[in-house]
Amino acid sequence: MKSIKILVFSATLVSISFASFGAKLVTITATGTTLDDLVTQLAAKASAAGASSYKIIEAGGNNKMHGTAVLYK
């Protein structure tokens, strides 16, 4: 019984944490021909969205680069 209470409490705590964090989490995506071009595109989109900073969390591709960034406001 004690382990069930701990499990329910933990699940509730995690849900509250994700709900409060998720409300502030914004991601953007962009494409470019080079890595520098991709970074420039992501920076422009972050600035247009009013972000104070951003973090590139994914970048890749062969002939055309694509990437994703998280915005911080």
C-alpha cells in the first residue's frame, strides 16, 4: 500500500512538473543549405518570436540541413 501511495504521488508530481514546464517550452524548425545558413535561419526565427535565447537541439542533413531549437523567453 505504501508503494502505491509513493507511485501515485510521484506520478502527480511529474505531471505537475511537465505541465508547468510545457507551457513555456517553444520549439522552432528551419532549413538551410549549410550549417551556418541553418544557424542564421534559427536565430532569425528566435528573434522574431521574441526569445531571449535559444538552444539548437538537433541539426543534420546531407544536401539540405534541417534543425530544431528550443526558445527561452
